[in-house]
Amino acid sequence: MTRYTLWADTPVSALRPADHLLLRLATELALPEGTFGCTHLVRGDRPRVALSFTLPSEPLLRTAEERLTAQGYEVRPGAPDAVGRAVLFPGADALNGTLTVGELLARSAIDRVTVLGATGQPPAEQRMVTRDHVRPQWEDGELVLAAMPAVGGTLVPFEVPDPTPCCADH
């Protein structure tokens, strides 16, 4: 299936506000099921978080491009890099609570799960506590969720929903 991608430059400099912006724009643009929405860290003279949208048709891409441009975003074709962090992806809404790794893979566009410090994939029956915050990343054309071991032999996504800012206790 051919997919069509564009990215929008933003003034946002942190992931959480970028997630909220991406989800808000997806709602405003009425993006269809099957759309991927990713965040991308842009470094350089003006560090920020760009957003990319991958859509199932060229007419949808053109409509999204027109609407984003009308809202003042600088829009470019393609994605700013190949390792986007997926916020919006098929099945994302179904990844709540505790699931097995097999259920997580079956319900979503995630291709595989990796566990920090382990080789190979975890067993399909291993439980994953999603914390209702699942942010896989693109790696070599696959959507991969990084996880880490947690209490009781479960796994949790590596990215936490409410990270503590660096040096918060100083």
C-alpha cells in the first residue's frame, strides 16, 4: 500500500506538548483510521519537535497540507528523519491497561517489542502494563516498542507518561 507523508515544523520544544498538538491537529484535520502521526526531534540552531503525518491517499495528504499551511505551519514533503516516535497509529486507542505482548501486537500497527537488556522478543504471553502511554519508534521500517522489566514479571513501555524533569529535586 502506498503511503503519503508530510511534516510540519512547530515552535514546540518538548515531547508532551508536541503529543497534545499532534492529537489536536489530527482531530481538527479529521484524519482517517490508518493515519500515522509521529514526533521528531529537530536539532540545530533552533531545537524543536516537528510533526509528521503519514496518510493512506494523496488527496488526504493535499487536504492536510492545505489546512496546516492555512494555520501557519511550514509544511514539507516526507518526514524529517526515519526514526519518528509514533503518537498516532492504527490500534493506539486499544492499548490500555494490561495486555499480553501478543495482544499488543495483534491490536496495533506495532511490529515488535524489544526489552532493554534482553535479546530477542519477549514471549507473546508476557504481560505489558501500558500505563495508557505507548510510544513506539520507527526502526528500519518497523514500528518497535521499547519496553523494560517491571514488578511481578511484567513489562512497561520504556517511555513513562509523566517524566520527572531533570534536576527536579534541586
